[in-house]
Amino acid sequence: MGIDTEWKKLGKGNSHLTTLIQICVSIHCLIVQALHATDGQIPEDLKKFLEEEEHIFCGAAIDHDIR
């Protein structure tokens, strides 16, 4: 599975807010607009899916994401 997130910086500190979560398998992609999630929380089923230890995610060109 491929996963990517988009985020925006909050204020002058180092805090960030995840605005978008993208999960892809083969040619199918799920895009979650986390910025518009109810009360700032992603759906519980998606949270469980992301926390599942048996799922393996990969990404590419993540050097900017980890700064």
C-alpha cells in the first residue's frame, strides 16, 4: 500500500496539522480530507486500519515530509 499525507504548518512553531491522507492499492486510491474530519478526528475504522501492524505502507520522495 502506498500512503501520503499533506499538511500545513500552524503558526510560528513546529506544529503541523494533517490536512489530507492518501492511501493507494494498485490503481485504487482513498483520499481522506482530514482537515474537514468531524471534531478533527479521522473515522475510527480508518484509524484501526492505519494502526494494524500487519499492514505494510511505502512512500517515495519523503525527504520533504520528514523535515
